[in-house]
Amino acid sequence: MNEARVIGVSKRFGEVVALHQIDVHIGRGEFVALLGPSGCGKTTLLRLLAGFESPSSGEIWLNQKLVADKDERISPEQRRIGMVFQSFALWPHLTVYENVAFPLRHQEHIPEEFKRNPRARVAQMLEMVGLGGMEQRYPSQLSGGQKQRVALARAIVFNPTLLLMDEPLSSLDAELRIQMRKEIQHIHRELGTSIVYVTHDQSEALAMADKIIVMRGGRVEQEGTPHEIYYAPQSPFVAKFVGRANFVKGSWADSSTFLLEREGQTSLPVRVAQDLTPFHRDQVLPVRPDQIRLHPWQEGLDGVRGRVQHVQFQGRELLYSIQVGEEEWEVSTDIATRFTYGDQVAVELVV
Amino acid sequence: MATNWHTTVTERQAGGQRRNFTAPLSWEKAAGWLVLVPVAFFFVYPLWKLVILSVKTETGIGLGVFSEMLADVRTWSAVYHSLVAAVLSTVLALVIGVTLAWLCAYTDIRGKGAIHVMAMLPLLIPSYVMTLAWTQMAGPAGVLNRFASWLAGTPVELWNVYGLDGIIVVMGLSHYPLVYMLTLSVLYRIPKELEWAARSSGAASRSVLRQVTLPLALPGIASGGLLAFISGLDNFGIPAFLGIPAGIPVLSTLIYEQVIGFGPSAFGRAAVLSILLGVIALVGTGLQWLLLRKGRVDQTSAEDRSVRYALGKKRFLAEGAVGLFLFVTSFLPLLSMASTALIKAYGLPFLTENLTWKHFLFVLRDHAGTREAIANSLLLAGLTGVLCLIVGTLFAYWRIQRPSALGKMTEGAVSLPYALPGMVVGLAMILTWMEPIPGWQPGIYGTVWMILIAYVTRFLILQVKSSTVSILQVGREVEEAARISGGHLWTRWSRVLLPLYAPGMLTGLFLVMLTAFTELTISSLLWSSGSQTIGVVIFGFEQAGSTTLSSALSTLIVTAILILLAVGGIWKRYWQRRMEG
């Protein structure tokens, strides 16, 4: 039940190859985020799952049923998939009720009780997304956040096999985005539907997903839990794209010791607990801004010396740019650590 | 043609946001051929026939007819008159159109809504009706000269609209709305901040106008001017009413006289003239297309309709001038025409005892030809409208899915019959449909069905452009949302797409039906007894000297158009209110 598989799928648009031999598994009830910069193929993959495109090679399976390969494709209207579009795509000439009830009338295999009493089902869904009683409004009378909720209700009203979301929060303002994240999590818990969620915003993916698939140039760069993606990035790209990362120069003595390069001093050994093999080739150590501590510099100290270049007050934290040798490192600290422009600091790595 | 502006306005929008829709592969291929073959047959083949005929000689292919025609003085006289009329009427249209657009877009002049509607009237009332109205106002026995004579006490002729100067004036007044529309749209979209930035950099308001506003508006103004120029070449009604009696030929009337007067033997000569006229018109269209592409004002940016210049004390002056201009150029001619239609015998003074309804009754009740013509025109307008609505919308939908070269080519082909002068298209239609395929003569030449085919071919692009605007506005995701929600083809079109495409579709339908209902150029070539249209009947009355009858029928047509406009306006307002809640 409720699982999807993408096996060796490639997609070409004329000369351009949008996807190279992608393999993805979306387990039952799993919340999978496709994360990547624009042009990485994440939206193409979503549209393949929805059935708007045919794969150039490979197979797509929904619930142990082959729905598309290079020759044949089951059309989107026969896949029982719910989808939330970036632009909401509500039908402006229909009321909220008519929008949400549309799939109940036209989808296949709708539970008998929904068909018999669509009003009750729509009311229940609108209640769930916090729009109870708004049935008779037209989309033009709703705010952006409300439109998004209607789009969500329309996508889930018929208990879809799979719920696809294409950057659903990108047209909302910052505060509303945070709130909608909670609602989407809530709906995922309530319905238990598998979700594929496309986004370029790493914080959305980290916050909501069970599994993140980072994509780049039409390939899967890394796949894992949010924790794995954030703390054990398997490539410089992932380290840079998900959260910020400084690539500290030096050399790897062995898999758990990194020798940090210092100007005019011997290199400083740093103990590393995780496996960071992918970074051995480039002789760098990925360090998150919050994995660096700053202390007042004292002469004679055997540490790494840096100079404060910029300080940005962020409310909860301070964001420093520290000049270390030729490099500039990004560091975030709590507001108790106060330095000003030009201060000499000792930099400590806590990895 | 009067409604060219619509074509250009939407051209840009279509180019701006093309999207790549998807459809199953096999369908796509089938649809490609389903579009390509008919387009080639209906839109390109007739022009091919025209070209072939112009180079056909008794011995085979050659430029014999060309050299014969190019040696003929009458050809050059027609070319000269066509160009002079088109160029000078364009200058007039530019002066009026730009002034009016600037006043409406930037100043605090009052009654902008009314001015706008009045300025649109020349596009909606057929130009031959307007010409007829002008002959009643400024003809030798027109209101103007009679009034002057009455004032002077002796017969005076202030101005006579018959002749080249009359053609230029009436043409300019018929085509200034094209300039006005395009300039207005550009002026609205020039960001106010650009002018502010120039002022805060120390420029005086005169240099702001010269260095910022005008250069930015120039592509729009120039392309409006070219449109007026092309329409001037295309126009048949004005030179036919004002030039033929005065012995002034232009290309369109010369082609008409060749075909009507000398029959099929003159088709070769008419084809050569058509190619001359067609090439001049296509050069104009090409230039205009380039200009629109070059425009530096973003067509998708929001319109800013706020007042930018307060006229102060000069406001009354400006309002008075605009009011007087619109009154003299729109109302007065139409009133003169109506008064002619109400007078017992042409030339009697406008006094109560000379008034009568008999001309109206005659054309509506007693004259079989007019009754037939009204029925024919209604039938043609209805069928052309419905056919264009269906075919044009489907074509627009297909076209938007294909930003490819194929899509561009087919759209270019479909717009050809509209870009070319009507007389050229009319002749090409005769050549094609007398014997569409060697050995097959469907026998529709001279029937109303032949005119129907010609109308659909010529006006289809109007519907395509209007539908395109709506389809682009609605966007792809709305349809995909319906698909993913389980909506099959029929559900998607009936429940989602058609209601959303309706505004553009109906705008196109209105445009096509109105244009077809009052069409003159093509039907004047293609009609024969039993298939005459309203335009042909009015033209016939006028040529036979029955001015009271042509005036009566024209007055009825104008009244019908005004009523239709009012109803349309009210409906639109109601619709907007509903959609905006």
C-alpha cells in the first residue's frame, strides 16, 4: 500500500538531460523531501510521478503497479494522486466548496461515504486546514495562506495514494511559511499518506521530512534522514547547500584526524568522530558555523588566530566573519560572546 | 482593417510567456499533421495560386504580365495615390492619436471614459459608413457647404470631401484609434519613477519629455503609425466612395475595377497589382513586427493610470478642443447622415414637412435585395463567428503548447490573410475556390459559402489572438490541477477550461462577428445576385446614386452597433463585478 518506486528513470527534453538514471523509493507513509537548487531535476521527477511527463527510460511504480515506462503511461487523472501546486492553481470561477469537492466527483475509487455525502467530507477537510465555514467563498476572496489551505484540502480530500507538493510554501511570506509547516506535519500525521515534497529551501526539508533526497544536475547527490544530511554530508555540495559550511584547509592524517593548516605555525590536529571520507580527496574539513567557538586571543596560546571582519546581530545569535590566514570563516555564536570589528580571537573547532 | 490593433496588442503578450504544455506523444504527432495540412491548404495555397497566376503567360512561366502592368501609367498612378493616401493619413492619425493618448494617459483632463469610447468608435463603425456620413456632411450638397452658403447668402463650397484630400482626412480619422490605442498602452506602462529620476537629476519637464518619455514611447507610437499605414493600404471603402467618383484610383480600387469590369481575363493583371499591394503591406507589417519586438517598455509591467501633469487653467481649453474635435469628426457626420436618411428627397432642406420614415421602411420592408443582404450578413457573421470561435480557440490552445518553429510558422501562415489587404485576399480566394483541386469545381463561386470560407480564412487570426490572451492568463497549472484531481478531457474543458477561457473567447467572437457583419472589401469581389452582403448593398445604393437609401441602411447599422456596444458594456461590467465578488 501507498508506496512509490522510481527505477532507473532518465528524462530528456530534446538535447537536455534533466534526469540521469534516478532510483528513488518512497515508503509507506513516508515524508520524502526532494531538495536541490533550481534546475536540478526535482520538479521533473515530481511531474513524472504525477504523470504529466513520460520517462525517456526506466520505470515508475505506484503501489506495486507499473504506471509509466518509456512506451506507456497511465495518465494523471487515473493515478489517484493529490497534488499541491506552487501557484495553488485553484479554479477562480468555482467556490471553495466546488474546488474541494471536485476530486470527490471525478476521482476513481472514492469511498462510498464520501460520495454519498460530499458536503460532510469537504466540511471535515476544511475544518482540518482551519477554514471551517468558508465553503461559499471564491478564491479571489481569500488570502494567500487561505488559498494554500484550500489547495491542500483539495489534494487530500479523497485520500490520495500519494501526495505531491511542488514548492507549496514558496509564495507565502516568512511567518506564514513557518505556520504552514506545522499544519503540513499535522496533516501527514493524521492521514498517514506518503508525501513527496519538492523544495529548494533546506530548512523546510530539514524541518518536516522523514527522508531527504538531495539532487544536483539531474542526479541524486545524497539520500538520508535530515540528521544524516546535516551532520554527515557526503559531498562538498551537500555540505554547502544544506546549512552553511566552511571548508577548512589542511590534510587528512587518517580517517579520524585532520591536520589543520596554520600560518607560520605547525599544523594543528583535529579529532573527527564521523566518517568524512568524501572530503579526503580535496583535503578539506567541513565545519558548520555553529561548530566553531571564539575566545579572546592571548599571546603565547597554541591555537588558531583569527581577526573579526564583520559582526551581524541576529537577535538570538551573532554572526561573525573571521579572517583566518587567507580564508574567511563564518561563525555563529550566542550573544554572550561579544567581539567587535578588528578584534583578535582564538578559534576553536568543535567537530 | 479596422481592428488590427487587437492583433498587435496581443502579439507581445503571447511572446512574453510561452509555456511548454505536454500531451501524449502519439496525439502530439497526429495533432501536428491535423493542423499543418489544413493550414497549408486554406492559408498558404491561395496565395501561391495568386503568385502563380501573376507569372503565367500563354507560353508558360514568365514576367510578361508584370512588365505589361509596370509599363502602364494607371498602375503607377494607383501606386502613387495609394502611397500618398496611406502616408499622409498616417501622419494625421499620428498627430491626433498621440495627442489624445497623451492627454488621456498623463493629464487631469475630465471625461476620460467618454473620450476613450468615442475614440474607439471609428474602429467599430465600418469605414465606408463613416465615409458615407462624411459625404453627407462635407459633400458638395452636404450640411457644411449648405450652412456656409446660407451664411454667405450665395452658394459657396467650403470644402469638398470627394478627392484625394478627402480620402486622406477620412482615412486619418478612421485610423487614429490604432495609434491612440498602442500609444496609450505604452504611456501607461512607462514607470513614473523614470520621469521622477530624470527630474531629480535636474532635468526640466521639457527635457524629461524629450529625453525620457518620447524615446520610451517611440516604438509604440511608430508601430501604431505603421498599423495605420497598413490599414490605409488595405482600405477599400474610403477610396471607393470618395476616389472612384472623382477619378482617383488607388491599388485596391484598381484591382476591384479590373476584376469586376473585365472578368476572368483580367485576373492576371489584377494578380500583378495584388502582388504589388501585398508586398508593400507585408513590408509594413514586417517593420511593425520588428518595432514591437524592440520595444523597451515591458508590456507585462503594471499600468499606472495616475495623473502625472495637472493642466491647470489650460484644462478647460484642452477639454473644449477634444470635445469639439470628437463632436465634429464623429457626431456631426453621423447626424448629417441620419438627417439625409430622414428627408423625403435628396437635397430638400431639413424641415418638419420634409421628414419621412419611408426610406427606412423601404430598405427594411420593400427592397428584397436589402432583406436578403441583412439575412446573408447575419448568417455570415454568425457562422464565421462560431467557426472561428471553435477552430481559433483550439488552434490557440495547440499553438501555446508549441513554442517551436513549427508553431511559429503555422501562426504566421494563419495571420497572413489578415496582414494582407482584403482585396488581395479576395482575389486569391476566387482563384483558389473556383477549382480548389484540378478537376474539382465545387460550384461555390458566387455563393454565400464562398464568402464564408473567405471570412473564416481572413478573420480566424482575430479569434486566435483573443483566445491566446485568455489561455496564457489561465496558465498550465490550472489544467494540471484538474487532471490530477481526476478530471478527464471532457470534464476539464467543460468544467474548468471553457469557463476560464470565456472572456477572451467572447471578445474574439464579438470582434469577428462585428467585422464580418459589416465587411465590404472581400464581399464586393465575391458576391453575386443572391449572396450580397450589407456592405455590398450600401455600396450599390451609393453607386446608383440612391444616397437616401444608403444613408438609411447605414444609419440602421450604426444604431445596431451602438446598441450592441451598450449591451456588451453592461454585460462586461456585470461579469467583472461577479468575478471580483
